[in-house]
Amino acid sequence: MKTKIKAIALALALALGMGVTALGVVAGEVKSLRPNAAAEADAPPAIYKVMEGTKHERAYRQQPPLVPHTTDKYEIDLKVNQCLRCHEWPYSDQEKAPKISDLHYIDRNGVRQDVVNGNRYFCKQCHVPQNDAKSLVDNKFQAATTNTNIR
Amino acid sequence: MSTENPAKQGVLSGWWSALRSPSSRWSLGMLLVVGFVGGVIFWGGFNTVLELTNTEAFCLSCHEMEQNVYREYRGTIHDSNRSGVRATCPDCHVPRPWIYKIQRKIQASNEVWHKILGTIDTREKFEAKRIELAKHEWARMKSTDSRECRNCHNFGAFDLTRQQARARNRHSEAEQQGKTCIDCHKGIAHQLPAGAFKAERELNDSVGGAVKP
């Protein structure tokens, strides 16, 4: 009886041990799109300078326009939205800033409102500051304006 | 002259007549030297305490400041930047010229009173008061032509060619129109209150120097 228990324990330990080493090997070989191993902490993102001044042209028709200035210090919360201080009418005329598209004022029932609708309120979700960050992975993306297959 | 309270009269009028009568015991030179040295020590002590109340650490000794405005200020350009030059609470909120500094310090006794009353001792109370506090500070800055900003940021010392095109255009416009820093730069070190833009328009309409673009 005792030897039987011992044998089972030994077998279990062996199996577990092999499993662990096998897992270890697998985890070591897993390759993600990120440069570092999957189990390690992510490296901090590279810092790119925002390209101020001229606005980059859109790569495809529906692309949200890029922002030609830094936005990281702008407050967007329940109290205020500092983007609107320049880009909402009538400020956009006074500050000579691009006016928010009227589509942003349509609520989910398709009714036009006088204030920017809640589902478009968080500007930075779509409009990001432009910089010359490199692609994270190689890809064959072509801007719609240069893709001769389309136009 | 009250004669029914001789003890009180004795002490008070004794001190008073002693102050009024010329000294027969101490020489004039001795009095001058003691008065001068005592004055230096008194003024030094007064100034030391005044400067002690003009430090970031003193401001943060109240939780109202530490838990609200200071935490918002952390990470802004005046707190941390590439060269490590900082502008802390008193640099913006206490004038440097002596007479205005004393004036502000006397006003601040009202803030001590509200500290005792607990006017903003919770986050909710602070948020409810935020618009009023912000309006006070904007009005103060506007009335002094943003004096505290200009301790460091001087229009005359701007090298516009080293600014981004957007900043360059706006700054030269603002200078020509006689605008002051706070007209545009609100909410740079602390969060803005709800209704900030409406309050801004009211301020520009009420205070002289409202400039239309």
C-alpha cells in the first residue's frame, strides 16, 4: 500500500515537473508583436515630438483629422472641455481655429442639438496629435490618395 | 480720571507716564543703540515669519490645498519641466512688491477665518466653491496686468522667433491688443471650474480692457 502511494506520488511529481518545464519552454517561445517577451513588463512607449503647424492630410476619407498641436494638458471632463474653447462656434471664428463638424451635434436619434453630443464629447478618442511615429509592425497600408487601385 | 479703581489706574497710568516721561536713567546713546538693535531683531523676525508663510510647504500644511489644488498642479509645466525651474504656490499667488505682498497677506486673514469655519474642508464643498475662487483669482490677475506671471514671463523678453508659429502669431496679436496673460492662460496649473467659459466672457465684459478680436 505504502509503496503504491509512493509510486503514485512520484508519478504525479514527475508529470507535474515535466508539465512545468514544458510550459516554461512554451512561454519562452511565444512571440508577440511587441519586441519584449510576453511575460515581461512592457517597455515605455517612445517619445515622439508633436509636429506642430501644418496639418497632415487625411489618409482616407473618413479619417478624423489629426491635431497639429499638443493636447496632453487639455482638460476634458464633466466640468469643461478645453478643446471646445477654441474649436466650437463662436470661439472658432474668434480664435481662427477649425470649426467642429456639424455632424458632432447630432444625437443618437438623428436630431440636431445646440451642444456637442455626448457620444462625440471626448475629442481625443478620435483626434490624436500628429507625430512621425514609426509603424509598430511592417504593413502594406497605403493612403487612399496614393492607392491607384482605388482611384 | 477714575479714583474708584486705584489699582488699575496705578498700573495703566504708571506705564503710560513712564512711556511719556523722558528717561533720567539711560543715556540717549544707549537708548538709540538698544532701539536700533531691537528694531533689527524685530524686523528680521517679522520678515522671517512672513517668508515662512510664503513657502510651498506652508501652503500644503492645510489639507484643503494639498488634496485639491496641489494635486492638480502636480505634473503641470510649472511643477515639472525639462529645466527643473519651478513656480510654486506663492510665486503666482503672492505679489512680490512689498506693499502688495502685505496687502495680500492681510487679505489672507480672511482665508484663515474660512479655514476655521471649514468652508472648503471636503472635496464636494471645494468643487462647489471652485468657480467663485477661480473668479477671484482671474479678476485679481486681470486687474494687475498679470503681475505675478510677468515676474518670469516678460513680453519684452519674448524671443518670438523661437516660439511655434501658432504661439508666435497669438502672442504678437495679444501684445498689440494690450491683452494680459490671464486673458487666455486660464486653468494652466489647476482644473477649470464648471461654467468657466461663461465666467470668462462675463469677466471680459465687466472689467475694463475687454478686447474684441
